[in-house]
Amino acid sequence: MGLRALLLHILAAAPVAAIVAAALGSTAHAQGVAHESPPVPVVLVIDPGHGGVPNNHDPTQPFAPAQRTATLLRQDLVDVVLTRTTDVGLSVPQREQIGIDAHENLFVSIHCNSYPADPTVGGALVLYPNPQSQSFAQTLENAVTQKLAPSGIAYDGIVLRDNWWIHNPVPTGTVEMAYLSNPREAALLATEDFRQQVALAIRDGIERFDPQISVRHAQLIAWQRQHPGARLPATRAHRATPPPLRDSSGSALPAVVAWLTLIAALAGMLRWRRPLARALAPAVVRVAARRRRQQLRLRRLTAATEQRWSRYSVYDELSL
């Protein structure tokens, strides 16, 4: 049997397999209704901006507010991902990639500010990378200043910082909670109460911006009540496997039609493969060349960014 005939035989058998699988799976589908997967939690990435060990008693380490914020959000069944939990230096592209890999919905980086030239400068500030993140930044800033105002932390507004987090595909904000160069604010940062207020403020801003957090929380609690003894998903990013193609009656007919269409298309391609190859060759060459140019440009950009950030420690990355 020739290769073309073999391929067509295999493809022709696929609809039969789909029908059998649908028939066998209908019972499992009906049984699975009672044990369906729980709703997928909202995924939030928190980036502890500065270095150092996670020491709650060291005011120069935003590890403490970052971990406190993570704890508060996990209590609300948010899937929280920390860019790091140990004293390691990570470049901005590396931190961005952690969020992208986690299928993030939101990204928040937590820092302390500093301006040694004038120790009287203080306040809370939120940076954002692009217009799409402006609303998120404003919501964060409003929550932070509202919560920290009783401690005398001034409203310092939001600022566009378009050379940070430029590859993040989701709303992104960098919270500058107070100034280490300001003696009064540094003293506040040294207290656990103030760090807890910072964490509560960031949690409030995140949840105000994304109402899906409270919606998903209610859905997860309801699911747990309907499934006594079942465990909620671990706080890590989950993506459900897409269900098989079915119509509203549960039939696998759409899948069979799709297979038949694919068979017809592939049969035509096998029959007229040479004319098609000649016709498509120039377009394929152009696409490949464009992709090579894009990959080269991306490699150059990544190398330049990493070289730039490698000159700074994780303690002073905000001084740029």
C-alpha cells in the first residue's frame, strides 16, 4: 500500500473512532457531571522587588510585605505565584517570564523607594508600564494611600515607567510603598504593623480592580460545599483540558464533520501537492525570513536588557 493510500485509510478510520469514543464517553460524561473540576482560580504574580533573605524584622526587604500580601490573597483562594522565595537575583525579563509561564491575570511588583538627595521626600507611588495598566495602577495607588494615610504616608500618584515590564501581557503595577531615605518612613517600615497595612492595602487594590477574584472565591466555596471531602486545587496555575467537540445535545457529530472535512482537505493536498507546493513556496520563504528577523531582534533585545540589568544588584534596581 502506498503512503498516500495509507494516510487516507488512517484518516478515514478516525471518524469511526470518534463515534465509538463518544458513545463510550457519554456515560463517563454523565457520571463526571457530579464530579466536575472546580473553577479555575485567578492567577496573580507578586514580585518581591529587592534582594535579601525574607526577614520580617529587616525594613529594607520588601519580602515581608510581598509574602504577607500573598498570604492574604491565598486566603481568598487566589492562585498566587511569587517570582522568587529566596535571595536570588533575577532580571526583569526573567521575572516577566515567570508570570507569562504561570498564565497570570495580574502582576504586582513591590518595592521601597529612595531619594538620598532629599531625606524629606516621601509618599506612596505606583508605576505602570503602558496605558493598558494605568487603571490598575490608579486602583492600587488609591487603596495604598487610603490605608496608609493614617500613618502619614502622602499620596504621590501614579507614574508611567515604560521601560519596565514592557512584555507583560496583563495589567501590571509596581508599588513603591514608602521611602527608605526618609527617616520617619524608614522607621515605619521597621514595624510589623505598618508592613501588614501595606499588605492589606495591596490586597484591597488588587481585589477592587479585579471583581473576578470575589466571584471565583464564591464559586470555589460553592463547589466545595457541593463536593464534601473534595479538595480545592492547589495554589498553582491550572488550565482545564478543552472538552471534546459536541453539540448542545452531547453528540460528537461536529467532531465527525470536522474529521471528514480534514480528510477531504488532505486528500486534495496529496492529489495536487506539487502545484500547491510551487504556489506556496514564495509565501513560505517570506514567512520564514520574517520569523528569523523577529527572533534575531528579540535575542538582541533580551541580551541588551540582561546586560543592562546585570550591572546592578537586586538592591538598587529601582535607581535607574
